[in-house]
Amino acid sequence: MEYDNEKVLKLIYPEGVPGSLQENTELMEYLTKLGSYKADQLRKEENRLVEENKTVVEQTQDLAITNYKTFILTAECSREIFREFRETEQKLDGLIEKLPKFSTVCEDFIKKSGAINASRQVNSVTMKRHSDLIDILELPQLMDTCIRAGKYEEALELASYVQRMGVKHNHIPVIKSIVTAIEDSWHTMLSQLLAQLRTDLQLPKCLQVIGYLRRMQAFSTAELKLKFLQARDSWFTGILAGIPQNDAQQHLTKTIELTRIHLFNIITQYRAIFTEDDTLYNGSDSRDSSKIFHGWLHEKIEEFLRTLEDDLSRGVNSVDTVLGQCMYFGLSFSRVGADFRGLMAPIFVRTIGQHFQNSVNGVTRQFEQDIESYTLINKISTGLNRGKNSTGDNLSPPDSLLDFHPLATYCNGLLGSFNELRLCAPLGVADTVARAIQASLERVSKTIFAFYRQEQQAFSQAERDNFIRLCSCFAYDLIPYIQRCIHCIFPPHTIAQHLGVNVQALQKASLTFLAPTDILKPLQHLLPDRVDAIIMQAGVEAVN
């Protein structure tokens, strides 16, 4: 039946059924109904439809005329609805265009809101952990407080804690800044500890400071030794630099005292701190690092020796006192394997010898000045025998010197030099003393001969006799007496025993023995007796 309806539809609509009628059920029902009509009914159907259409049109017209207001209102509503639909369509098009942007904005909002939410959560956690965070943020300030208060133990613990925290949370900027601040404070503490080594520290405090430095691990063992010695040397040098230098005696005495005390303390501190360097003192030093201390100690001893020599050269009133202090100083350092008395001996020998030479030179110059203004007119002899004195004491000056003022003054000057030397007369200066006296007597002999050459033409017989007596007094009395004085200070037997030779060997080598032949060479033709007799007499008296 449906197939018949389709064929009928093709006949009615050869170009195809309009879309508006394809789903119309009434059309199908009408076709079904139409298919049941007979031929007469079909011929009448057209007229019926025409009449029905006409009736519908008339009814429609009547309806329109009767309800025209409704139709007009409906038309206006339709037009308004159409207009609004167009506007809606336009707005929908605009909305569709803006939707991607809106979607993007929404996504950004979602992200920002997520970040805000995360920040809110962080803030919430931060509020909950507020006290803990404050403790962490105050670590640099706490570190500085500990350092200023000298609580280095706590400071080291804080630094160790921050170091571990930095290794664990190195990606957090705040932790990085805290680690950086602690490192700055670490360097400050290091500087303070080194500065403490530049002060007057006792051994317990010194051990504590070095313990802190070792725990800081800022230096290797060799570097720590070097830093320790540099710091202690800086303080020690400052102490020595503060000694007044106006008086050489006081400066040297104070230097010996302070050097002995403080240098010994530094050595004790070093040995207590760096116990691995004890091999330095038992002669089996095989470690290069211990040479740092050995070199420093050698330098300090050399500085002291230079100071000793400088102050001695400036003039010291009591050389024997200084020598005793220095020998005690060197002996005390033998307990730490640094006995340097052998280095001081040549300095004292050289200084004492130089001082004696300067004194003798001054006496000699005074004789040269005195002889220039000396006159032999009206000189009366005392009548005393040559070489004898009123007391019979071999160490008393010959009374015959009283006849000749220049010789008496010269003898007194030499005796003053001998008295100064007698207080501190090391055997090592014996030869220097003898040579200085030998040179002085030769100058005196030449001065006397120069005086003779200058004044001989104007000599009267009395003056000539007085000059011969002056030469005899110089040759027979003064020279043997000076020889006895030398041997009184430096006994030949003592020197011979010290050298392991006999007295004849000393005399043969002219050690502490004068050479009258050389002294009297300018005057030998003016002396009344033979020079050989003078030499024999001087030698016999010296040996006795």
C-alpha cells in the first residue's frame, strides 16, 4: 500500500515531494483514503476540494476581517521576534568570537587562582611554622652574637648546623642567603681568633684558640703552624718595640728579660699544641713542617743577637751584668734544645775588645796632646830607683812616672781601661788587649821620638838628660809594668792551660806578651842601656 502511495506521489509531484510534506501524516492518510475512492468519487473529489478550498478561503477572509487586530499584532510580534532573533544571532556570533579569548582568560584565572591558592597554603604553613622560621632566619644574628660574646663553641655548632642545612636545602634562596651570611660571620670569627693569638695568652687559652681553629678546618697543619708563629711573633715584636731605647743598658736588660720570658712561653705553647714536632728536640727531625718552627726560632735568636750587638756597641755601663743575664738566658733555652750561648760569646768578645781598643786609643790621643805642650825645663828627679815603688806592690805604678806628667797620665788612662776590662775579661779578648796595648805603646814611642826630633836642637844639657830619663822611664818602668798588668788580668798559666800549651809557647807566639823590640825601635839609639837587656828583664818579670 505504501508502494502505491509512493507512485501516486511521483505522479502528483514529478520533481519530488516538497520537504515540508514528506513527513506529513495527513498527506499519507489522504492518499490512502483517496486510493479507496471509486472513479465517480475521484471525479467529484476535485470539485469537492475546489469548493472546500473556496470555503476555507472565505472562512479565512472572514476570520481575518473579524480578527484583523489579532493578525496585525501577530505580524508585529513576528517582525519583532525576527528582529530580536537577528540581534540575538549577531550577539551569538560576537559571543562565539569572544569565547576563545574568554577561555584563555579563564585558564589564566584558573592558573592565577591556583597560584594564589598555593600561596595561601604556603602562607598557612608559614603561619603554622612561624616560630621555626624565625629561629632559622635569626641564625646569622645569633652567630654574630655568639662571636661578639666570645662563645666560639656555640658558634661552631651553629655553623656546622647551617652547613648541613645548606647541603640539604641548597635550592632554597633563603637558605642560600643564610649560608652566605654564616660564611661571612665564619671569616669574622677566624679573624678574631687569629687576633687573639696576637695578645698575651696563657697556655690554656692558647690551646683553646688553636682547638677552635683546628675545628674550623680553615688551615692545614703546616699553615696553622705558620699562622700561629706569625701571630705570636707579631705580638712578641710589638712587646720588644715598646721598650724605650734612650738608655742602652736599660733597653738591653729589658730586652733580655722579655725575650727570655715570652720567647720561652711561645716555645712551650708551640710544643704543647703541635706535639708531633717533638722530634725537633731529640735530633730526629724528619718532618718538613717542623722546619717552620726551627727557622722561626733561629730568626728570633738572630734578632736578639743583633739587638745585643747594637746595644753593646752603643755603650753599656755594666757588661759583666749583661753577660751574666745573657748566659742565663742561653742556658735556660738549653731545656728546649736551643742553647745559643756559643753564638753570644763572639759578640761579647768582639764588643769588649772594641771597647777596650777605643778606650786605649783615647788614652793614646791624650798622650799625644799632652806631649805637644810638655817641656823638660826645670824637671827635677825624685831620685827613686827605676822600677821601685814606695809600697813594694808589683801592681802599683812605678813612682818614677811622677817625674813625667804625660807618662803618668798615660799610665793612669791605661789603668782605667784595665779596671773596666777586669770586671768582665773573657780569655778570648786577651790577644786583642795585648795587640791594642802593643799598638798604643808603639804610637807612644813614635810620639816621643817625634817630640825629640822637633825639640832636640833647642835642648840644653839638662833637658837632654831629662829626655833620656823620660825614655828610660818609658822603656824600663812603664812597659814592664803594663806587661804585669796584662798578665794580672790574663794569667799566662791560665791561657796556656786553656790552649793546651806551655807558657814558652805563648811567649814565642806573642800571645798576651808585648814585643819591646818593636815598641822601642824608634828610641833604641837614645836609650842608655842595650835593648837586649830590656827584653831580657821584661821577659823574666812576665814569666815570674
